Amino acid sequence: MTASPIALPATVDARTAIYSVFGFIIVYQILSRLYNGIRDYQLSTSNGCQPPPTYPHKDGVLGLHHLLTLIKAKKINRVPTAFCEMFDDTGSNVNTIGHYVLGKKSYWTRDADNIKAILHSSFQDWGLPPARKATFDACLGGGIFGVDGAEWEHSRAMLKPSFNKTQMSDTATLEKHAQKLITRIPDGEEVDLANLFPLLTMDVGTEMLFGESVDSLSISELKQATEFTHCFDYIVHTISKHMSLPFLTRLPDPKLKLCVDFVNRFAEGVVDQTMSSEEKTSAGGKKKYIFPTELAKMGLSQKQIQIEVINIMFAGRDTTAALLSLIWWYLAKRPDIVSKIRNELEPLGSRAPTTEEVKKLHYLKNVVNEVLRLHPINPLNSRTAIRDTTLPRGGGPDGQSPVFIRKGQQVMFTSSGLQRRPDLYGNDVMELKPERWNTLKPTAFEYIPFGGGPRICPGQHLALLEASYFTVRLLQEFQSVEPLNEGPFQEAFAILVTSGDGVRVRFSRTK
Ligand code: HEM
């Protein structure tokens, strides 16, 4: 007689299966780390590379403690400063570090030579991080901002002629929207410019990109226009969430789908309309420059035009609004700077400047440069190595050896880290000092508010023109501006830097 087998309860079987899966994952992780470690060491020493210092994590390679530090920094609006501290906490004169998040190694750098290698000299070795591609695919349907390789090359080549500087400097369009902005600012009463600037840049952006402005500053009578802005804002908010927590791209988000569909239908409608209608003229009487028409001339299909136009709106709307907000946060607090700009504006009287006149406002240019130095709108960016490669500097005890980067590893580069380096910008780096630009001549990769290399921002001239033009017009219209924000600048960060407590000011037409 054989003994009957003891039937195990189902929960025990399930538990064994779970333990086995976890056990397998842990063993796999240990073995692959060991394998990668040995391979990295061999490849790295054969190239004369040495590892950079590792950030002094309090919890070994887990990196959870530092992740919490960054989350806390986000809550109290000091993320860009926390980026700088990562290097300073690792050691003095350290500009490239190894860093762990949940046990996964990445690298951080604020070394201009390394940033130059990533963005320019070894451009072919680097691609966009998979999270950026997935996010932009889900939210914008692809397009220049979220693709790399041949797809990006094609997009960029198609868009390039349309970003031609002279065509995009239509100050007549800017003036029309400047007047609408001014009517929204009550004389002698509190106004939060951080609420108005995104409406302004949305209005200018839609006019430039679609040929027709959604006119949100004119207290949106159009329900469609308000809906467009609302949906667009939700998409931007989702992109920012997904970029920090990439696993969210895998979760269903019905509202995102509705918003993406709406924005696409809207863009499809206006692109269709723009391309079938007669040539328009701008407020200045010149032939109106309309993006979709220019892109169609390059042979892009309706669908491609629609996707690229939404990408450009994403790239240009909130960034330019954030720059204007930063400029005005400081102008309200710094009458000394305002008075120097006013001196420069004297020859104009109350007349609107031309593009050429704006470009000649040297002190104002210094102010904008300095604001973008201290608070680059995109303080953090990253690329993933698409083949084994090296960074030219940062390894070894003196930080002068190249650093080996394995295919698939991510390197984060921080413009706030770079542009607040005392050895590059002086010991007063945290002070907003436009005068430093009288003598300062940073190299192309020591100052990167618009990125660099082949993917450098194609909209930078338009952004600088817009920011300067609207600043001039506000200063000409109002004789004084009083700050209502208290305390230092709150660096709110979610992909972009904005003011955490708005830009509350009181303008007055009299002194
Ligand atoms: C203050 C305003 C702006 C800032 C700070 C800014 C910054 C940047 C940066 C840093 C990049 C490079 C991103 C990367 O390398 O991953 C970029 C790319 C881009 N920007 Fe801007 N930008 C601004 C305004 C604009 C405007 C007004 C437009 C268009 C009207 C625009 C269109 C684009 C496009 C299409 C790209 C992608 C280029 C490519 O991947 O080849 N940007 N921008």
C-alpha cells in the first residue's frame, strides 16, 4: 500500500511560486550586475577610462534616500539648487558623478566638455531616453521633440527652412497681442503675470503656427479656443508627470486620450483651413507667414504637419511664457535694472520697436541672458548611449580621465549645475547681475539655455524676440511696477522652471 501524497494548500503553492520569481529576479540582477561590472571594467581600462566619483548615497546603491531628497526639493521649490548640490556633496571641483536610483546606475554631469560630447562631437552615440520617446508618442503622436535617429533628421530638415529668422520676426503680430495683454492689466491693481503670459504665448503661437490666434487674452468668446487651451495644458501636465515617473505611460488615462483627440482634431481643422484658404496678410500688411503652409511647401503630409505643429506649440508656448515670468519676477524686485533698461529705451519714446531695434538693446539682452543663466528654463536634460561610448572627462581621482558609458546607460546633464559654477561665472553666481555679460564670453557649451549641437532649439530667436518685445512694451506702457511676491525666487520645477508663487505685481501708469 502506498501512502497518499499530502495535498498542499493552494496558498503554499502560490507562495512558493512568488518566492521563486523574486529569487530568480534577485539572482538575475546580481549576475547581470556582476557581468556588466566586469565588462565595464575591461572596456573602460582598455580605453584609459576611469570611473567618476559616486554620489555619497546614504543607502548604498539603492539611491532611495537621495530620490526622497529630490522629491522634497520639488515640494519646497528648490530642485535646480538640489541638482548643483549633488556635485558639491560628492566633492570639491566635481563636475561628473555616478548616481543610483533604485539600484540603477546613471551619470550626471555639469562639465561643458562632456555636454559638448553628448550634444555635438559624439552626437551619433546618443539617443533620447526611452521614457521621453514613449511619453511624446503617447501625448503628441511623435514629432521632432520625441524622436531621434533618422526620424529626427527628417523632421529637423523639414522644419529648418520654416524657422528662418527673418520670416519669423513679425513684430506686427507681436504688437497686436501686446495691446491685448496691456488691456488685461489693471492700472494700480494686483495682477499675476504668471497667469497672463501663457495666454499671451498661446495666442502668439497659434497665430504663428495656425494662421489664426485662439485669442485667449480677449476673454475667450470661442468655446473651442478655451477647450483647446484646457486640453493642451492637460497634455503638457501629463508629459511632465510621465517624464518623472515613466511607468505612468503604461497606465490608461481616458482624459489624456480625450485631450489628445481634441487637440488633434483642432489642429487638423485649422491646418486644413489654413492650407485651403487664400494667402493672408499680417497686421502690418505684409504677406502673412504661416507655419503649416511653409511645411506643406517642404512636402510634409497633412498628418505630419499636424503633429509637428503641436510639437512646436509644446516646445515654444510654456518655455517663452516661463522666460517672461522670470524676467518680470526680477524686474519687479530690481528697480536698478528697470531704470537701466528705461535709459536704453529713451530714444524710442512710446513707439513700438522694430525687430532690428530690439536686437540693439544691449542691456536688455544682458538681462535676458542673465535670467536664463541663473534660471535656465530647462535645467535638466538627458541622453541614453545607443552604443558603448565615453565622456571625455570626469574619471579618476583628478577628474581628468575619460569615463566609460555602456550602451543603454543614461547621462543627465544639468544647465543649472553648469551655469551656476563659480569657476565659470564667478563667486557671485547666485546673484542676478546683467553687467557680468559686458565681459563674459562663455563657450557654446558653457551656456546652454537653448541646448546645443544639431538639436539646438530652432525657436531661440523667436523666443528671445518675444520676451524682449513684450518686456519693452510693458515698460513703455507702465511707469512703475511694484513687487507683491515676498521672499526669494521659488524655483518650481516640472520639466520647466517657473515661479512657485506666481509673478504678482502692481503696475501703474504714473510714477
Ligand atoms: C525661452 C524659450 C525656450 C527655451 C528655453 C527653449 C529651450 C530648448 C531646449 C533646451 C531645447 C533642446 C532640447 C534637447 O536637446 O533635448 C529645445 C528644443 C526645441 N525647441 Fe526650444 N526653447 C524655447 C522656445 C522655443 C520656441 C519659441 C520654439 C518654437 C516656436 C521652440 C522650438 C523647439 C523645437 C522644435 C525643439 C526641438 C529641436 C530638435 O529636437 O531638433 N523652442 N528648446
